[in-house]
Amino acid sequence: MKVKSKIWLEKNGQTVFGSGRAQLLEAIGKLGSIKEAAAKTGISYRRARSYIKLMEMRLDVPLVYRTIGGEGGGGAELSKQAMELIQNYRALEKGIHNAIDQKFQKIFCE
Amino acid sequence: MKVKSKIWLEKNGQTVFGSGRAQLLEAIGKLGSIKEAAAKTGISYRRARSYIKLMEMRLDVPLVYRTIGGEGGGGAELSKQAMELIQNYRALEKGIHNAIDQKFQKIFCE
């Protein structure tokens, strides 16, 4: 038997961040394009845009900047707040998964 | 912002226990009836029976015994294994929620 867990962040009862959204933002940071990041994380461009818009609205911070021009005709990059959010969420997740595994071993396996 | 979490147990990649199933078994233990427990936890009798059957199959232990006769024409009671599973799951959940809240405070709020 294994323990599984999911962690997400809510604000005023609405989801503002979680594993899928973290993956999407990370991919945007890496690929410099919402379109490519959406494809990589297996969601439509439309849904990716909607996620970003909702996160920005609910958190009231800019997360993704559109860049104009350059090779490929412009792209996207992460704001400082987005990078901080990803970093904090990943740190939380990592600490939690370790704590859960330890507690599970202690309660179910000893 | 608040952190939310969900914890469940899997065996061979299949869910065997979680918050909904814990509530169902707890209600059976309290009410002595699968039918009443299903109603209390907001699922159909059919779904409750199916959850119990799948949990018993996947965990390979008896969880609910049907009792025959008596006032009301028989009912249901929990096995020792079911009581232990509920207890362990609730202990895991409690420990984890505390750990998550602490980590969240530390990472996001300090």
C-alpha cells in the first residue's frame, strides 16, 4: 500500500495554484511560449490562457508577460511573482511529500 | 491564501482508501446499516456496496459484516481490520494536515 497526496492553494474558496498550474508556468518559463507550454503539459492553448488569466485575477499579481517581436514573433516570460510562487509551491510540496511518507511508514508499516 | 490537501491510499495503482471511504465506514460503524450510512454520506446504496466490495477485494480483508435478524431485520458492522484502517487513516490525515499548515506558514507567510 502507498500513500498519495495532492496539495493546492485556495483564495476565497477558489483554487489559485496547484500541480498542473505549476507545471504550466514552469513550461512557460522554460519554453518562452504559452502555446508550446500548453502543448507540453497536455492542455489546449485556450485552457492555458484561461488558467493564467484566472490565476492573475485571483492572486491579483501579473504572472506571465507577453514579449513582442524577436525571432519567432514574440513569446511569453514569467514575472518575478510567478517565479517566487513556483519556488514556494515546489518547496511546500517537497517538504510535505517527505513528511507524508514518513508518517505513513510510522503509522501503517511499523 | 490557504493550503488545501487530499490524502488517499493506493495499492497496485488503484485507490483503496480515502476521505470519502473513511466517512462511509465510520457511518456504517455508527449506524449499523449500509443503507443509512450511504444516505448519511450522500451516496447511493449501490455505490456504497460497490465501494465496500472493491475495498475488500483490493485490500484482501473483510471490512463490513452483514448481521442477520434482530430488530429492523439485520444490519452491518465493521470488522477489526476496518476499524484499524479508519484509525490509521485518520491519524495519518491529522498529522499531515498539521505538518502542511506549519510548512505553508513557514514558506508563504514568514
